Amino acid sequence: MESIPRTFMQDPVFRRLGDVARYGALSDREKKAYKESLKVYRDNYAIMETERTEGRAEGRAEGLAEGRLKIARAMLSDGMNPDVISKYTGLSLQEISNL
């Protein structure tokens, strides 16, 4: 692998080949440590992705709730009936009366 020109190592196939060769050169103890660290990395990555996805969904839900409140306020200021506002915004009559 060391005799391969550096320009070839930019190719994904040769980079993967280099990774495999380096892994094959590890001792059993080093391979075990590598696998353990890879597991920790993957676990942490999965946790971060889950948090990011859930955070995005939570942000969307908050945005939708704020939008419904804004619309309900506008409808109230135009003198619309709270029953109609409830029907179209999904807010309860109690939530509308608190506005």
C-alpha cells in the first residue's frame, strides 16, 4: 500500500483498501479495542441523531401550536364566534377564552 501513488489514494476504492490493510495489520488486542471504540462512536452517533430528529419534531409541534394561537387571536379580534374558532383551530373553548 505504501508504494501506491498518493493520487490513487484519493479514489474511494483505494482509500477503503488502505483501511482494510491497516485493520488487517492490527493485533487481536488492537482489533478488539478498535471494535469497542467503533461501537461507542456508533452508539453516540445514534443518540445524537435521535436527539436531533426529536428536537426537530418538537420544534415543528411548537411552531404549529403558536400558529394556531396566532390565528385564533386574529379570529377573536375580528369578532368571530369561539365555537367557530375552536372548530377551525382545534383549540378548546377554554384555550380560546384564555386568549
